[in-house]
Amino acid sequence: MRRPMKQERKFTVVIERDEGGYYVATVLALRGCHTQAKTLDPLMKRVREAIEVCLGDEEDQSGSLELVGIQPISL
């Protein structure tokens, strides 16, 4: 018996650099889903792991968001 294939989900990840030089990734569609690393390769591995953890904690996985744009605002 074959297992049904998992439906692939896409997530938009915002990557920023903090004052200490670390890269910080935020998954917009998953509340509280963040991770950080000193370089981009480990960051991408960690963000995948963080998404898996957040999806395991998320009860309603039906909605998804599409990034429309990012607008800087100065105060």
C-alpha cells in the first residue's frame, strides 16, 4: 500500500542581520517561528527545522499568506 504524498507548502522567510552580525530568519505565516545563525547556510537548515517544529505545534494549518511586499518606514 502506498502512502499518499505530502502536499508541499511554501513559506516566505524574511532574513535580516542583527547588530551582532547574526542572520535572523522569520517565517511570516507561522506566528513565533524565528531562528538565527552566523552564516546563511546554517540559517537555511535551521529555518527548515523551525518550520517543522512550528507546524507540529500549529493546530490549524489551512491558511497561508502570500508576500505582497516589504516597505521600510522611518520614524
